[in-house]
Amino acid sequence: MARPRWNRFEVVAIIVVTVAVFIHQESQGPLRRLVFDDTYGAVPVNMWDAWRTFQDVGLRRDVLLAALPLLTANYLHADVAHIGGNMLFFWVFASVLSATVGRALLLAIYIFAGAVAVVVYVHANPTSDAPMIGASGAIAGLEGAYFTLVYRWEVPHVRVWPLEGPIAPARLAFLAICNFVLDTGAFVGHAREHIAYGAHVGGFLGGAFAAMLISTLSDPKWRGA
């Protein structure tokens, strides 16, 4: 099997953008921070109102603005611990997935899974006025995609700093499915922590679905003939 050609440009770029957004959040006063999070975070009651408006009168500017959190909510974070933990998992799974499917598909999976995560969270909490923020749903999508590809393809072993040596795909796949099982249990059990478990579950399934399509419709270029 030929070694995949890979660099970390897109992985680092997403981390830089996410950190820049967080710095912008932190630079605002408490009231402006609340308005910012409510505008660009996924507030279920607002998004449901926009959906009803779309059904009644069609696509309008206010509907488009209300739909922005499908993309933007995944780049907002509550505090340093929140963004630090998310970016650590993102670094690992984005790195190995980039080596597996390439830069463009990595970005596509990340965006798609993040949007699915928001949709599931909004659907599960239709009356909530609390904004969902954080990249964990989109990152769960990377985990779901990687788990799927490990069992559909012979994926490459990838070195990810600062971990020592190439990472065994089966170990990461096991970590991914363990996270999914724990998130699903918390979601079904209606855990009361301020964690959007529904977004994690939705993101994982969205990423797994995207990976199933990718592995069905194409073969990796790095696979030997």
C-alpha cells in the first residue's frame, strides 16, 4: 500500500479560524458576548421560528440569517477548557482523516457533520432559548467517518504529533465508538449536564453516513493497485 501524501494545512487552518473566533468572543463585554452567541450559536426556538417562516413565506433574508448557525455554531466556544478539549480531539481525528480521504473531503465531512449536529440538537430541544456552541458535534462527525472508513477500507497508519509512533487505526476507531456509546447513553438518558449530547450523536451519524457514501462511490488514491 502506497503511503498517502498529506500535510496539515487544512487542519491547522480550521484550528486557527476557531481560535480567532474564540478570541473575538472573549474580547467582547458580557452583554455583547451574549448577543454574539445568540446570533451565531444555534438557538433552537429561533431556528424553529425561522423554519416556520420559511414554510409560510419562503426564503427570506431573516430566514437565511437564522440558518447561519448551521455553520457558525461550530466555531464558537464557551471557555478555554471547552475549546482546548475540542481542538485536541479535532487535531487527532482531522489529521488521520485528512490522510485517509484528502483535504477536500475532510472539510466537506466536517461542515456536513456540524450542520447535522445542529439540526439534531435543535430538533431535540425545540423550545430551548439556550444557544448551542462548540465544535464537538462536528468533531464527532470526524470520529464517525473515521470509524466507518476503518471498517470499509484498509486505512493508513498516520503519525500525529505529539503521539509517539504511527497510530493504529483500530485503536482510534475503538475510541470513536466508545465516545459514541457514551454520548448516546447520555442523550437517551436525558443527562442534565450542559453538554449537547444530541449534537454529538447527530454529528457522529452524519459523519458515518458521509463516509459510507465516500467509501461506496470511490477508492482511495493511496491504495496500491
